[in-house]
Amino acid sequence: MQILINTAIIIAVLVAAFGLWVRVAPSNEARWHVDPLRVEGWSKAQGYLVRPNNGDAATPVFNEDAEGVLMAFDQIAMSTPRVIHLAGSVDTGMLTYEIRSLVWGFPDYLTVHAVPDDGGTSLAIWSRARYGKSDMGVNRKRVEDWLSQMPS
């Protein structure tokens, strides 16, 4: 019986240590603040890439300048629970966010870049998981949700 108790304690400590690591592991801005227009060979199972050409989907063109479009996107992102701004700025035309899952706090990263397009602005967006081999469609749902909230 004592072996079972000790095993349970060890497992609980390992699970707690893993949960703590996931939440406190540092995020390297240079690794995650990557221009979605330059991404090649991404894992479709681990993320979602939206850009004018050669992505998982194309983005709409917004009838506003890049600054206005990014400001609207930033408002949507920052009003979402468990989102922090990681890198970039509206002034540079590219922003990266860290988004944590509810229970375990697994981090996903989303980078958005404003792209001039036919007199308006489109967005290149790459949302991806840091851990695991599949995001179970979470990043696609997030991108589609945030884009659906954008003013036309």
C-alpha cells in the first residue's frame, strides 16, 4: 500500500512540476515574432496561417489604413482572456501575442502583419501552438473568431 501512495505522490509532484514549467517557461520574442509573410513549411496540424497568398486561407481586404486595421485587431486580441502582448507594435506594422489555454496554461502564439492590398489593408496572421503535435483546431477557430469581429 505504501508503494501506491509513494507512486501517487511522485506522479502528483511530476504533474505539478510540468504544469508550473508550462506556465513559467520564458517566451523568446525572436522565436515567436516572425513575419507570417515569410513563413514556409509550417505544420498545419499545429497552427493556422492566413495571408493574401499561399496560406491556409486568404484574409479579407479592409477599407482602412494599416494603422487603423492593426489597432482594431489589437483591441479584439487584448479583450480576449489570457492574452498578452509579446512583441511588436502598431507603428512597426506587426504584433505578436501569447495566448494561454484555460486549464493548463499552454501557450499559443499569434503574429499579425498589416499588408497594403488594393487600396486597403489585409492581414497576414500566423497562429500556432508552442507544445504538442496538434492544436485540435484551436488556432484556426481563434483566427476566424477574431477576424469575424473586425469592422468591415
